[in-house]
Amino acid sequence: MGRRVSVRRELPPEESGAAFTDVVGDLVDWRDGVLTITRRDGSIARVAEASIVAAKVVPPPVQRLTPARLQDVASRSWPAPEVATFGEWLLRAAEGFTRRANSVLVLGEPGVPSQEALDRVNRWYETRGLPTLFQVAHADPFDRFLDAAGWLAEGDALMRTGRLVRAADVLHDVDASAVRIQDTLTDAWLSLYHHVAGRSGGGAERHVLQGPPGTLFATVCDPDSGAPIAIGRVCVLGRYAGFAALEVDPAHRRRGHARAIVKALTDRALASGAVTGWLQVESDNRPARELYDALGFTDHHRYHYRRSPVARP
């Protein structure tokens, strides 16, 4: 379990062509005489034990997921209501709800000189009554340009990744029976999410949080009052699953609710064909880092936001 395997199975007599076929991928489940294997393209194969003629563990494929690629995937899991492209930059606006959804995501070159690009981006955000923010990886050349121009760094964060099968293995004995999973954002779930505090919880917030198809919401409710005491969110995009919005009411912390939420969401992500998990966490959020350290997540790259030093009138 949790390893990459190659399984040769015998095809039934009624199927034409070759007598055998091979399935290669991560072994994510094995029960009731059936193996569940997630292939590299995210598709799922279920193989009956009785049909197997040979099997072996094989090395994982060598993959390089660049910061730009991962940031692009993450942005699609947290979609702003208004988006515009400018070369390889992604301009996002969501009425100020979270920096991620109200910043320029730098994924490459803008296609024009840097100062001209800044002027045009500033105008785009001015018309929407928003400050200009850039979300940029530490190693990106444009970050050095912004630094030299005096743009202020804030919101330092880590992009972390991990293999879901390893996380599932660590969490295999966690009781997640109290976790309820839904594919629609509810008022109850929203009531516990701290980023919505003091806001209307209206169109922009709901658009971002509901996300694309493949987004799931986990909730643990108090057995007496029925009020939500822990929440979490995962967005499955093909082979990738992004975890976000993991929160536990302060009065109910240190009771295993966070691990139960992560287990339930990890199991659903694996069942949907995801292989790699990712999350974005602020660098100083020690409890979150320690939770995911234990699940095998490691730092992929760092990023932060850059804000203009020029105050708007």
C-alpha cells in the first residue's frame, strides 16, 4: 500500500486483442479482493486479485513540478471572480477578499518592459479600487526588480507538497466518522472561516471558496449544538489536490479534529485520482507546518507579496 506498482492481469475471454494488460500506478486501496491503482494521468483502475498473474513494486517517475506550474494550479483552485491575462501574468480581483485572489500572479514575462507593465497593472487595479499586489516566488527575477524599485514584501509563505498515499498511510487509524463531506459551500461552513469575519460573505467570497468542480468541504459539528467546530477544504484538479481553510474552533482544539478532517479529505482526493497534495501556509504558522510535516509534506518553494511603496490618494 502506498507504493508505485506494476500489475499484469489476465483479460477475460470475451475481450479481444491481447491476453494480458499491465497497470502501473500508485496502489491506494486493497480490500475485498480488489486493488485500486491511481495511474500517472490521474485515472483509476480497479483490478481483481483473481486476474493478477504478476506484480512488482517499481520506482516512482521522475517529475519536476516548477514553481510557476504549481502556482498556476493553486490559482485555479482559488478562482477570483475577475481575471485578466497580461503576457504570462494573471491579474485577479475579488473585492479585496484574500491577497491570493486580489494580486498579480507572476508566472513568467509580461511581454513588455517592466516599468510599462507596472503602469498598466496599476491602472487595472485603480479602476477597481484595489491596491496593486504581486504574488511572486522568491527566486523569480521580477521579485528582484520589485525589490530594487522599493516594493515592500509582506505575507511570506511556503508552498508545500506531499504524496497523498503517504499521508493516508500516516492517518490510516484516525477516526474520521464525525467528518461530513459536501461539494457545496454552506452557510454553516462559512461561519467558521476566519477570513470572512467582518465581511458580508457575499458573491466574491463565495465565488472564491466554492472553487471549480472537484472542490469539497469538510465539517465537524458539535454533537450537542450542531454548530460547526472544525472545517477544511480540498480542491482536486487532476493529479493534484490542494488543501486549504483548515480551522478548528479554539474551544475544541487538541482533540484530533484537524487530523480527522485531513484524513477524510485525503481519502476523497485519492478516490478522485489525485496523487500529489499541496498547500500554502504562512511561514510563521508553526502548528500547520508541524501537522503537515508529520504527513510527509516538504517545502517546494517560497513566495510572498509585494506592495507598492507609493500610497494612493
